[in-house]
Amino acid sequence: MDSNFLVYAALPLFFSGISFLLTFGFISYLRNRKTALTLKYGKGGGSKLQSKIYLFGGAIVFTTTCITILMLYLVGVVNVLDFVPFLIAILGFMLLGLVDDLYKLTHLTKSVAQIILVSLYLLMTHIDVTELYLFTGIDMLNGWFSYFVTGFLILLFINMINIIDGINGLSSSLCVLAALFFSYHAFLVGNDMVVFLNIVVMGSLIAFIYFNVFSDFTIYMGDHGAYILGFYLVIHCFWLLGDAETLMLRQFSPMMVFALFSYPFIDLVRVIIIRVYNGLNPVKGDKRHLHYAFLTQGFSHGQSTFYIVFSTLLIILIARQLIQLELIYQVLSLLGLSLILFHIPLVFRGVKFKF
């Protein structure tokens, strides 16, 4: 790998800054147009368009990221053609999510549309899971079954990210952490395009987080943004796990992917168990998630997000130290640690979980 500082440090940071400024500028423009839109489309801000305008965060992040990637292509840093199926799939999920944000689709309609989009992506790329890494003894998956498992994991991941998008900054902050994680491992194996892609996404998300958490004009990811983030993250996981060089570096264990997404996994499993225990629909949304419990006990959105992201980073660092252990011991250790860390604030606040 070329170790030239300009290419591998200054240039990614420069384009990350461009992505940040584009996103900041787009959202600032939207904020400044808020009064004009209110006057034009309805008195008192009660119009349908005005009430939905704050949901376009995901579309802005996608747009600014694409513009920056196009700049990278024009200066010869990345080959956009390598990302065409990936970008088409993300565009499909964004459009589906926008329709859902505006018109509230039924669970069945959303599920069918998601299955179609994932199936088309698998047909275009032929990406599939050929091994299960969690436990030894589970080896090759062949034929259509491997595609079924891959599609199921993609759909599970997209919806797993969607359900944690309930408090400001959480899903986007975890995505920033993931972008750093993916960039680091892509850098180790010399995958320049993945490094640049993640650094650019990170810059755009940091600008979004400012308005989502700290600004007087709060803009949200919306369902379309959660779909985009979920698909972006799971495909990067497949790219990482499918890279033999990465796995051979001894800098990476498949359980580090679990560590990275330990919070959404723990929250998803926990809330499904609670719903089933109470005889409720396990896929119907409610306020039983851990992050809502944080808010109920007096934690702010920013405090809750900071604690979850900090705990996730700690779990990743510990997972790195457990690489030499058998995978089953890594699973048990990280699962126990995750359960403890994500419940500590609630225990000290005296939360009594209602089943």
C-alpha cells in the first residue's frame, strides 16, 4: 500500500470536510426556508408539507454523499461503477422509506417491498453468506439456501437499525462509529475505495448529528434514512467478512461485528421476548426499547446516545482483546458484557422493568 500522507490522510479528510459542508449547507438552507414554506403552504405551520419537512434527513445525507463520491470519481480517486448496484439499492430503499414517511405504509406492504429490493440486489451482485462464523462446525452454505440466509440477514439488519432510530443521534452516531471501524479495516488491506466511502459518509453524518441533537431546528433521519443506514452497514459487514485478507490479519474477529452492533441486537432480542411474553405482535412497534427507558428515567437524548455509543466502543475494544479465544467464549463474554453495560444506567436509576 502507498503510504503517501496526502493520499491516505489529508485527501480523505478533505473530502470528508466537503461532505460535511454540503450537508450542513443543505440543512441550513432548509431551516432558513422554514418560515417561507409555512407562509406559502399554510398559516401557523399546520400544512401537510410543513409537517413532513423535518423528515428529510436521510435524503440529504444520501444526496450529499453521492455528490462527494462523484467529485472523488472526477478526480480519479474512486471508480463509481464499482458502487452502482450498491447505490441503486440504497436509492430504492430511500424511495420506499420516503413513501412510508409520507403515507405510512402497512407492515405487509413494507415487508414485500423490502424483500423485492433485497432480491434484486442479490441478483445483481451475487453476494451471499457461504459460512456461519459464530460457532465452529457450521461450514459451507450452498445454492439458494445461502441466498435466503443472506437476504434474511439484510432484512433483519435494516429493521434492527430502524427500531433504534427512536432517539436523536443514536442510529447516526452508531453509524459514524461503524464508518471509522470499516475505514480502519479497509485501510489495513489497502481497499482505498471503501476507506473514502466511509470517511465521506462520516462527514455527512456528523453535520446531520449537529442538527439532529444540538440545533433549534431538529431534522430527523425518518424511516428512509434508517433503511439507508441499515443497508449501508450490513453490506459493509458482508464486504468485511468476505475479505480473506482482513480475517487473516489477526486484527479482526467476526465477533467484532457483533460488538459493533451489540446495542441494536440486544435491544431487538429483548423487546421481542417482552412482546411475545405479553402475547403481543413481536414486530409491532412500541415504547419498550431500552433507549425509551433511558428517556423515561430522566436521561436526555444526548446523554442516552453518548452512553450507548461509548459502551459500544468499549465492547469493541474488549472484543479486540478476546480474538485469541475460541469463538464460543467470545460470544458468551461479549453477550454478558453487553447485557450488563446497556442496563447499568437503568439499574442505578432504579428502573423496574414492566413485563
